[in-house]
Amino acid sequence: MSSANRGVNIGPPRFKIAVHAIVWLANSGGMLSSAMIAEQVDSHATFMRRVMQSLSSAGIVESKGGREGGYILKKAVD
């Protein structure tokens, strides 16, 4: 590891995946399933649902259950 990289802490995998998912949702402009998001962020759908549940609890995304369900950003991106 180079001296420039020492002390750099990217954070836990959930944070990195959550940010990537939020960006993907913002760019999509619509509702996406956990499987669709997981494919885009190179993760597993079950892990993605856990991450998205945390984002939903934090009020960042809205979730809709069922066959036609998925996740959407709670506020529009300007």
C-alpha cells in the first residue's frame, strides 16, 4: 500500500452499495426492483433488500411490496 492510501477508509460495503443504489435510482427516474438494482451495483438481491430497507427506514427511498413493487427515491433530484 502506498503512503498516499494509508488511513483512507471507504467505509463498510453497505454504505458503498447504498450510495451506488441511490445514484442508480436517481438516474432511472422511476421504480426499480431490488433485483434490478442489485444487478447494476454488482450485488446479490437479498443483500440489496437489506440495504434498501435501511434507506427506507431513513426516509431516503420509498418501497412498494408485491410483484410490481420496488424502490423509488422519496424526493426528486433537481
